[in-house]
Amino acid sequence: MTITPEAPTTTPLIPGFLELEITRRCQLMCQTHCYAQAGPTQGHGVMTGEDWKRVISEAAALGVKKIQLIGGEPTLHPDFVELVEHALAKRLGVEVYSNLYRVRPEHWALFTRSGITLATSYYADTDDGHDEVTGRTGSHAATRANIIEAHRRGIRVRVGIVDVRDGQRVEEARAELEELGITDVHIDRVRGVGNAAKGAGLPSTSELCGRCATGIAAILSDGTVTPCVLGRFLPAGHIKDAPLERVFSSPQWQQVAANIPAGRHDPCGPDCGPNDDSSGGGGTCSPADDSAIPSSAG
């Protein structure tokens, strides 16, 4: 149950990086690991475009430096372009975490704007390997082609590879990307959140890197504020009808931050985003427990 924040009583704990999960709709069907449990039949949530613009404005005023638009597939949101434009007008950095399955012509022009970067997921160097993970035939060829096109246009692309199953060829996928000129590539294991929880009950905070709620926070499509998209099982407020500062100043937010075991990392930077818009990954944020990371993690 979402905790309704009380009036501010302490100094706000303001993150520098804010993930905005603007939709749960996605063309892909990652049944094994999607942390948002996104898919083609999911909706955009209760947050309107105006709600998101207000949140972006408040975040900029509070000192947030960068936002990440995520989903689901964020480009499917009807106000996607308007939200990006609004964030740029507020002098925020913007990372768009897209599956790059389909890219509209007008979005290519947007992605070349100063202050915008792209991130995506790539699961294998073969059609069968990648498509088996995404549940969408043709997704490997489409995503690969769009990664190449983004690189050709000079757009910075960060790629996450989530090690989902045996024999997935994740190292071969990394090698292929590097041959294509994509060097910002990270491999992570599946986190026990969303589809990957497999009915095991409430996920453990050990699935988190230990930096959540200090340098990073997330707002889900229903307006719930959590320490990150992977920490969606730790709701600490709701901003549909309340200021963002009230949440970050509330005892509930402070308690959530205190309950996350400290990792071996410094507070999050803008590179600490999820590995995928539809995955259980965590970008460069490895779990706080080193023993949980497979030898292939990067």
C-alpha cells in the first residue's frame, strides 16, 4: 500500500537523477524478467502529460540534474516529445531508455538535440537469442539496425545486457556492439523484481545496489515515488496531487532511504539507470551484495 507523505519535517533528500516511468506499454513481451511487467496491452497510467510536466518543473527547481524517461517504451506515450522538450527547456539532461524496436523519423531529429542521450537493451548477437528474450520476432534485427543508425548520427547510446538464461551469448553480444563502435556496454544479472520475482513475494532490498534514494529516485506511471524503478516495492509517497518536495522531505522517504542497505558505491550518478526499459537490470548499479553478481557482470 502506498504511504501518503506527511507535511515536510526534515531537510529534503533530493536525488540528482530521477527516473520517470511514463508508461507500461511496450511492444515487447519480456516474460522472464520485465521489472515493470510491461507489454502491448498495458496503459500509460493515471499521470497526465500536465502532471509529468509539473513533476519535471518541480524536479528542476529542487536541483535534480538529469531525468530518464523510461517505461514500458517511453516513446509510445502520446506526450513523449512534449515532455522531452519541456525537460530541455528546464535545462535538465535527458536520457531516453528505449527498446529501439521502432523509431519514428521525428524522434531521430529529437535524439540529436544537445542534452539528450539514448539507452537500450541488447540480449544476444543472434536473432533467435535476442528474440527469445523479448518475445517479439524481428526485435533483434530492428534494435540492432537502430543502434547502428543512432551511432551513425552521432547520438550517444548506452547499452545494457541482462543475463537472462543459459547460453544467451551475452559476451558475444558485447563484442559485437564494440565492433559496431558502441563502447558504453554493461552486463548485469536479472533482479528478483516484477516478472522475475516469479510469485516469490516481496522482493528483497539486497536486489538493490545500495545507492537508491540517495542519488536516484523514480516516479511510476501511477504517481508513486520509489527509491528507483527496481525499488518499486518500497513506495514512499505519491505526487499525483502533491508537490515532489513534500515527498522528499517526508519521514516516509527518509525511512525508505535508511532501510536500504548501504552498498560499496558512492551515491548514484546519471549512469545509474536500469539496464532496460523492460528488464530486471540495473545499469552500472550492481547489487550491494558482491556475491550475488555472476562472474560475467561488468
